[in-house]
Amino acid sequence: MASKFTVSHRAGWLMAGPAFGLMVMFILVPFFFAFALSFTNQRLISPNPTEFVGLSNYRQLLGVGMLTLEPVKDDAGIVQLKDGAPEYPALRSFTRKNPDYPHLDGMRELFSFNLSGDKITYVLARDVVFIKAVLNTFLFVLIVAPLQGGLALGLTLLINQKLRGINVFRTIYFMPVVVSIVVVSILWRIIYDGNNGLLNNILTGLSFGAFQPVNWLGETSTAMGAIIAMSVWQAVGFHMVIWLSGLQTISPTLYEAASIEGASKWQVFRYITWPGLKNTAVLVLIVITMQAFGLFDQINVMTKGGPLDSTQTIVFQAIERGYGKQDISGGSAISVLLFLLVLSVSLIQRYLTRSVEAK
Amino acid sequence: MARITLKGLKKSYGNAHVIKGVDIDIEDGEFCVFVGPSGCGKSTLLRMIAGLEDISGGDLNIGDLRVNDLPPKDRGVAMVFQSYAIFPHMTVRENVAFGLTVSGASKQEKEAKVAEAARILQMEHLLDRRPSQLSGGQRQRVAIGRAIVRKPRVFLFDEPLSNLDAALRMDMRMEIGKLHQQLGATMIYVTHDQVEAMTLADKIVVLKDGLVQQIGAPMDLYHNPSNLFVAGFLGAPSMNFITVQVTAIDGDKVLVSGPGLNDVAVSGKRGPFTVGQTAILGLRPQYLGVNDDTGLGKLHGKVALSERLGAETVIEVTQASGLPVIATLSRDVVFDVGSDVNLSFDPDHAHLFQPDESFTKNAH
């Protein structure tokens, strides 16, 4: 006999209603809105009516091109030197209203490299800042995911021992997770300070004054690294707890059996612990990846994308576009691209880490 | 070479003394069973021998070596766990070969030894399966396979059959018995099941509260239990206990009588007894005659319950004093509930015990 609760739908919907309504309003509707708006030229505040513009936002964001230039030669084929170096035609002459290169129109240099001889190859992008943001985000993900996951696992193995006071260590490692990322970012901005920051002071002290202070967040070469280090530190405790929960699902008898069979510490890890953590590893990897793709708060508090766009990220760009520049359609397009990116990366990860037994 | 001696072995967790000084000698090639109720320390003792628990006091020797402080792998022992403890992500083959893998054996050696173990345990067809595809009995086989493949000097079994159903338990019990004959290695087997203890053991060690109650061959313990605990623990149904008074002593015979029991002279080997003291008379249900008046000892009562098992009949008889006595007949007999029966026993098969504080409240 069906229970009253499964039969009377009305009461059920009524009770689920508030939560369901809020989820629809703040998750589902914005999600579809982002899709819809990304095909328009909607601005945050504009007197002009919204128009459908097709894929133009995406074309603007994703437009990339390549151009190889040879040095300027005279009629005899001799390379012209200027200040002792070969002279090249101006890049601008190809990307600004050049009828022979319509596909490069409006693009700017992302970077250039020299492959063969004196030819220079330029990689061009229609939206240089966005492409930089994408590259930075990938760099961040590629470094943070293995580093954070690995460090968290290392910490877990350290704190998963029966020692007196081990809970103190667990608490210390977990503490940064409880503190808001904004607060953490402000603190680390002080630590990274170029003049009197804690990090510079410590390094100077440790090297007896030999170390020259670095403006960690103010140099293009160190800014992203500084943010990566701080981000890894902040969330490592969270993943440590996930690893710990996975570790504790492994039956202690397996370890006893392994010790009787004569397995060394490394063999125990290799044959018992790691295989037992396979599912946890997949979870940790996917969670870290998704969080890393969403990198925003640290950037917003610490560098605002600078210096020289060296810490631009996808989410920061989406917000910056949508609200800073009031370009809602551009921001939406970035959000949609991020969604597709995270989705495909997660699917790839799931495919690569699929369990062997499931075949 | 793999003689095991435990001398004054102790184990404490803080103030809790779990093993309180245990002395056991296990000969090379012997099948020794530790038996006792749960919490008696038998598993702890086994784990101390394996090296999984630290030893708080005393000496543990395997062969000629004192192994108190050696890690498990250096003791030459293999262990089979109650929960099997086979590695879930490895195939049966990898599981069985695990000990060889970690010691760096060659591929050929591994294959040969795994094949031999699989042949002994008749599980060649299972080698490429994963543990999740095996039944409980098959998993236990794999665990035993992993133990025998390294040819250890000592096998330790920690309640290996407890997770199996009754029919399978009997099969596996017989197989373990055969395995012992085949390998001839020293085996220590922990169980709370007295049938496993009686059928498998060369030597049984009965433990209670961290102390050895009695050590001996199964039939020794059955026919000559040294105290009330051992008497009550071994044998099914349990021995009947009747509170009696000592009325006279004649050499090594003690004359006792009790409510509903005539005067009988029984052996006083668990003495000394004094005239007038209270003692406990133990009677095995199998040695009680029903309505045949052959024995000199006599009891009387009404049938309260009759269980017919085909090969035997178990009846519970309530005496005039209200206390029950269990009798087992080795044939199928019909008893009406409430009918009068006379029970008799041969005083040579009766056991007289000193009253035991912890036991008198349970004795009838």
C-alpha cells in the first residue's frame, strides 16, 4: 500500500516549495540567462534596445591568429639592419584595416617566438586580456591541482597517526579553511608586501641580509606564483580532511595483514593505501580543479588582475566585464565558456580515472 | 624448529590487564587451539604471537629465538583473519602472491608457488577473479592461500570460520584439518566454537579472563576438566551442575548427597574436600541413563521439554526441587511432557568440583 506521503503530492511540493523556488530563482534562471544573454549585446545599463548578435561575443573572445613575418629586405634580398638588428615590418600594418589580412583585423600580439632563422612568428588574439586570463587560469589549475592534492595527502598521512596532541596539528592545518578567503587574501597581501612584508623580512633575516626584498605581488614574474602558493596553503586543510575520511575507510586488518606479509612502509602505501584511496583521489582532483577554475577572490583582493595582466583569470574577467565595464553579454559569454570548460575537464578527468572494476 | 613457548606472557592497556601471565608450550607441528568465551583474551594472545600487539611482560619464543621485540615479518608467521583481510583491488593471484611480491621474488617463482597453493586449496579456477566476485568461503580460501604460499613456520588463525554459514564452516573446518596434516606446520587457531576446538586440536588451551584454565588434548579436557569453567565450557549440551553436601570421606572417594539425590561415592581428585562442605557435582547429559536404573546415582523428575534430533533425544527434567537437569539419549525416544522419569548415572563418570564463587550462582 502506498504511503500517504508518496501519494499527497501537494503537501510535498508545498514543503519543498521555498527551497525549490529559491534554487530556481538564483541558480537555474541565472544559468539560462547567461546562455541567452551571451548571444546578445546586452549592457548593464543602456538606453539602446537589446539585439541578438549571434556568436559575435564568442568570436570576439576566442579569435586567435598566427602571422609569420620575414625581415625587411632590399631589392637584392639583403636583410636591412636597424641598430644592428634585422628590421621587421610593423605588425600594425597587417592587423589594422589591411584588405589582404581581413581575418587578422583588430587583433593584437599575445606573444611571439622565433622558430627558424630570422623569421618571427606572432600569436595574435582579438581579445588579448581574455586569452591571457585563460592561459593564467590553466597555469593555476595545472600547478594547484597536483600540488594541493599531493600536499594534502602528505599532511593526511602525517596526521593519521596515534600520537599525543595530533588533534592540535589537525586543527592548525584546517584553520585557514575556516577563515574567509577575503581575510586570508588581505593578510597575505601584507605578508607579500614589497617593503616591509613578513616574507621579505624572514628571507632577509634567514640570509643575513643577502636577500633583496621583492615586491611579490608587484612583479609580473612573481605575482601568479605568490597567489598560487597562498591558494594552496589556504585550501590544503580542506582536502586533507577529505583524504583523511578516505583513509579511514580502509580496514585496519588490511594493514595488519600487510605487516605480517612483510611489506615495507612504501609497499604498504603502494599496495594498500593508494589503491584504497582511488575514489577519494578522483573526488579531490575534481573538486580542486573546479575550485581552481573559479579563482577570483584572491585576485580581486590582492592584484586586480595586474601587474600587466599577469594574474588575470577567467572569472575575474567575467566579473570585470559584466560589472566593471557593464558589458553583461561579454561577461555572460565568458561564464558560458567557463562552464563548458569545467564541464569538459571534469568529464575528461572522470573518463581517465574511471574505475577498472566498472568495465 | 618451530616450537613456540609462552612464558609468563602479559598484556596490559594502562590499568586493564588483559593477559595476566600465560604459560603455554606448543610443540613443532602441533595444532593448538585457544578457546574461551569472548573477552577472554584469546585473540589478543594470538595477536601478541603474531606481533600485532606489543608484549607487556614475559617471554615469547618461536624456535630458539626470543621474538618479543621482532616485527611481525621477522617472526616467520602467517595469519588468517576472521574478516579474511584480502586486498580488494587485487586479483586472487595477486593476493596469494602478495608476500612474495613484497619480498621481491621472481615472476617464475611466484607463478610456481601460487599454482601450488591454488592446487592444494582447489582454487585454480578463481585465480583471475577479484575478491568482490568471490563468496565468503572462497575468500577464506584465498586468505589461507596467501598464508601457505610463503611456507611460514607458524600459521595463526583468528576465528577464520566465524563469518561463514554453518554448512560451509564444517567443510572449511575439515579442509583446515587436512591442510595441517598435509603441511605439518605448527598452527595456532583461535575460536569460541568448542566443536572446532574439539575436532581440530592436538592441544586445547582454555582461557578465561586472561588466564589459562587448562591445557590438554581434547578428550583429556572433556573427561577430566580441571575446574567448573572448563567442565561447563566444553561439551554440548553443557554439563549439569548439582549443588551437594559432602557427608563422608573414604580414601580418595567422597560421599555426597543432595536434594533429590541419593548418597553416592565419587572421586575426590579435585580435593581436598572436608565433611560438611558444599561441593558441585557435574554430570554430563550423555552419561545420564533414563529409566534404566543401571547407575548407582539416582535423580528423579518430570519431563519439561523434549527435543528429538533423530540420532539423539535431549530432554529437560525438572526435579522436585525445581532445578532442571538435561539428559541426552543417543536414540530417538518419545517422552510426554509432564511424565515422570528416573535418571541414573555411574559415579565413575561424575565430577566433583570445589564450589567456585563466580560459578555457584549458575550452578544448579
